[in-house]
Amino acid sequence: MFDQEDSELGVVMGVVFGIIALVIAFVIGLGVYQLRSGQTSAPVAVVEDIFVDVVEVGEPLVKIYFDLGQTALPSAAPEQIATVVAALEAAPAANVLLSGYHDETGGATVNAEVAKQRALSVRDALIAAGVPQARVAMRRPAVTLGGDDATEARRVEVRVQ
């Protein structure tokens, strides 16, 4: 009689521990999935969208090229910033439109952020050079992937329009 109760208790305990193991495996799997996809379950602060919906006109005045994974301005940037400032001084009604791009290395979420940070670096340099912030706009390109050539792809295009 006691052997039968022990046997039934063993089955019940086995089922309970099996369910607990499945729940733990599910939670761990969900956590790994969120980490790999860049998602978190923590609340995210809503930031004002800094991009404008403006049509690009003409060819870029300058293209500022960045090193792999870098968002800091390259050494050639001050000359290019000076070119943009001169063009704005010659056209007082014009504004600057920035579009950041990236190459194929890295994940989509990281690449989009890198392209955005590159454009922000250029924007900050223009503002530091005396361009009023109201004259600098950032446009999210329809496709931020900058093309087949990785060096050409890591750029910010600057238009004065």
C-alpha cells in the first residue's frame, strides 16, 4: 500500500519538476532571443524624432566618409564642413540636409544607430562652426545601406538646398 502511494507521488513529482524545467527553459530562451534581436522588455524612453521628411534635391555637396564602426568625424571633415558653411553663407535662404549611411557589417539595429550617430556628428560640427541649428535638418534615407563598396557606404551625405 505504501509502495503504491510512493510510486504515485514519484510520478506527480516528476511531472511537476518537468513543468518547472520547461518554464525555466522557455524564460532563458526568450531572454537569449531578446538579447540577439536587440529588444529589451524594459521600458524605453520616447525620444523626439530628429528626422524630417524632406525630398533630397540634386547631388550632395560633400560626402563625409567614416572608418568602420566609427561615428567620430574623420580628419578630412573640417575642410568639408568649411565648404558647407561657405555654401550656406552664399545662399542665406538654403538649409543643410544630412543623410547617414552604413555598410553591410553588423546587425540592422546597430547599423541604423551608427548611421544616425554619424549624421549627428556632422550636425554638431556644423553647429559648432556657426550654422544655426534651425538650418540643419536630418533625413532618414529610404535605404540606409550605402552600396556595394564598404568604404563608399560608410558616409554622411550633405546637401545644401
